[in-house]
Amino acid sequence: MKIDIWSDVACPFCYVGKRHLEAALAKFPHAKDVEVTWHSFELNPDAQKDYQEDHYTLLASKYGMTREQAMANSARVADAGKAVGIDFKFDDMINTNTFNAHRLIQLAAQHGKQDEVEELLFKAYFTEGKHIGETATLEAIAKAAGLDADAMLQGTEFTGEVRQDEAQAQQLGIRGVPFFVFDMKYAISGAQPVEVFDQTLEKVWSETHPQIVNPTGSDDNTCADGVCNV
């Protein structure tokens, strides 16, 4: 089974959704046969690298709300994070452009370390107050994952891969993240409860791996290779 995930590391619900999927896979009996691929999606492609305003001011401006409302909304997201072991620290969060972070994720894909780098980026951005728009920060994250990203980050490598992911998202009609696609047949939009992931995993698996009912355990009444067992 293949699960394709469109996500942005600046999306708190993408972090929560990652935890929900992990919880579902932890009890899914066929988890070893599930391949997860992360795809790039920029929530704000025009985001600046550096902002003078803090997270709450930017959030209030973007959605036309008061600073107090932005803080209350963030507190509710933080509560959702605590339920799955994520310590969101919005007071320390540094808003920035995530394009280069997505290029790093594409590099990680070439080395089978996508999930590890996704986790490191989420943690750096949401709980450690690190500036993931800074090249030095991304280089340190890459090094922690055993990758050398120095040359890549100084150039334009993997730009095409990021744009390809975003173009595919448009073709699939994806307007928000996280967005999980199972075997390109079924989709989950948003950080849905773990039970929704449980049900989808079971449904997709059952459709591609039909259960054989043979209560006697024998091969009687079957024909194969030109021979009929009777």
C-alpha cells in the first residue's frame, strides 16, 4: 500500500496528522508493507524569509481577526498537539518561507530519510523556535539526519521536484493540508481522528488483498495448472 501525503512544515495540523497516521500504523498488522511518501505543498509561497511581526500578529492580519483571537486559536491548536505529545510553542515560533525546507525534504527522499527530516523540521519550527528559513538551520537539520545538504542549499537543486509536487496537488484538487492519499484511490483531508486512519487502512488493504475463506484448510474443489482436485 502506498500513502502519499501533501504537507507543509509550517502547518500545525500536518504535524498532528502525522502523529495520527503513526498511531494508526502502529497497530496496523500490515504496516511493514506500507510505503509513505511526503509531497511538497507551500501554504504561503509568497512568505518572506524574515518578519518583524510575531506569529500572533501575522495570524491576525492574515485572517482578519484580533490578536487576542489569534492567541486563542493558537491555544486550541496547542491543546490538540498536547493530546498527541506535541508541545507547540507559538510564542517562540519564527514565521518564514518554507521553500528551501521543502527542497531539503526532496533531498531526504533520495536517501530514504524523508520521514526523519519531516519530523526534525516540524520539531525545529513548532517546538524549538528555530528559524527554518535560515540556511544554517537547514544544514544542521540535514546533518542530524546524516545528510550533506550544504551544496544543495546554496544552489537550486530539487526546485523542479517541489514544483512538480505542487502541480500534482493542483491536478488532484488539493486546496489544504494535510492531505493523505491511499493508493491514489481514497483520501483523508485534514488531521482526522486516528479511527478514520484505521478504517481507511483496513478498507484499502482489504480491496487490494482479498481474504481467502477456506475453513477446511484443504485444496479440494479447486483447479490449478490443468489439474482439478476433487
